Amino acid sequence: MNTETVWITGTHGFIGRHLAAYLNSKGCRVAGIGHGLWPEMEAMHWGVSFWLNGEIQQSNLAQLRSIAGLPDVVYHLAGGSSVGAAIANPYEDFRRTVVSTAELLEWLRKHSPHTRLVSVSSAAVYGGGHSGNIAEATSLSPYSPYGAHKLIMEELCHSYGANFGLSIVLPRLFSVYGPELKKQLLWDICTRLESGLVPLVLGGSGNELRDWTDVRDVVRALAMLAMMASESVPSVNVGTGVGTTVREIAERITRVWSQRNGREISVELSGKSRPGDPFSLIAYTVKLDETGFRWKIPLEKGLDDYVQWFCKGNQHG
């Protein structure tokens, strides 16, 4: 890994910047492409030597090659940002996820066919109706446009592996959280607590189960999985195998917040589920375990760190 040139699409995003910093710490030359104005010094802070603000398309990929050189590995993180955003604007989510993947695959086929591709997918491809741990071979039946577009992305990758010999791996991420996350449940809870909106009222029953993974561990897993890229295009769950309810997450966050601010905060649930949200998404982890990967950051510490980051206002970019 120490001499590799890596590209990251969607580098400016939550996972992308953590991945860039991790790969840079391991000696990689990191180039990034995606959306976002990123001053050079700030990009360098995250380990990004070359940054191109633009769409994932042929001309921009050619430009990135001219300034950074051909990549040994591409980590494809560009795509739609959430289930809610995909429901609000499904075509934009399709364009961000599916079209960007097609552009990248075609560019690699033409110009860098020996590059390994880590095309990051989501547990949303599984859809709902699952109890217990979900294996990679489970039938895929996504609920939402977000999950449907991730599934199309996976199918494109399988096609380019089978027909053109590209080496690809499909990590399926579960509920990723951590410092720099400025959306979804943890961010929503903290912003409401900061504004003084109590009691804390959340949607759903609170019993929804998710497999929570700290981004600082997730990026280690993504780096390790690059070695699994092949023409067979394996999919690998990136989860802990342990489910935690939304209520438990909310109560932990509010407890830590209360300890910092000296007042008790109660959590209430509306009972109304959000469109497109499966009840349970928990990973079956045998494939990931077989790589030797081990999770390091317990959920309790990760949540404590998130509250600390939020309260300190450490919001780079």
C-alpha cells in the first residue's frame, strides 16, 4: 500500500475525507474528485494531494489523471447521500449514484483496466422484512430509490467485471457515524439538543434496529477490502453484526449531553415511521471476519466522541 496512488470519488464527503486521511497516513498518494470548494490547505489537512471539484465524468477523470497519474486503486464513494434525499429527488439520486458509476467504469475500461475498484454500496440494497443478521447472498429487494440505485450500481459493476475483466469489490455499508457527520440521526439529535428543543421527539417506534459502525473503523475496512477486488466482484458486508435500537442510540446521546450540560432530557417517539426505512438492518459478518479485520471502537466510545466533536464545533469544511 505504501507506494500506491489512490483516487477517491466523493472525497469531500463524510466518509471520503476520513478515508483520505487514513490512506495518506499509510503512505498513499491521494487524489480526489467530487463536489465541494476545498482550499488547498484544508484538503492537505485531510491528506488529499490533488483535488478536482467537478462531476464524475470522462473529461474530469482525464484531467485528474493528468495531474495525479493513473490510480492503483479507486474508492468510489460519490453518490446519493441518503434515503430521504432520494425520495425527495429520485432522479438526482439516480444521476449521482448510477450515472457517476457508469462514467467511472467506462473510463477505467478504456484507460486503466488494471486498476482495482472499491465501489461502495449500502445495506439499503437488502430492503426490509429481515430479522437477524443479513448475509450477502440474501435476495436483494430495496425499499427506497436510494437502495434501488445502489443495486443498479452493483449490477453495473458485475457487468464490467464479467465482460471486461475489471477487478471490483462491493462493500455494503450499514449505519456509519462519527466525527464530521452532519446529517442523519446523530446530527439531528445533537442539533435539536443544542437548540433547546426538549423533550426530544423522534420519528418511528424507537425499536428500529441498525448496525452502527464508526467511520474511523469503516475506512480501515475499506482499505483492507481493496485486496479482494476481482472479476467476480464480491460483495462484503461492512458491519459489526450487532444491532442497536434507535431508542438506545438516542438515550445514550442524551445521557452524554445531559452530563455535559447538567440537565435531564427525556426521549419520546412519534410512532410514525419514515418512508423507505426498513425495520432491521444488521450484518452477517463472516466474509469480513475472514479477512482478519477487527472492529476497534466500541459504540459507547464512538457516540461519546461524536457528542464531544459536536460540542466543540470541530466542523472542518
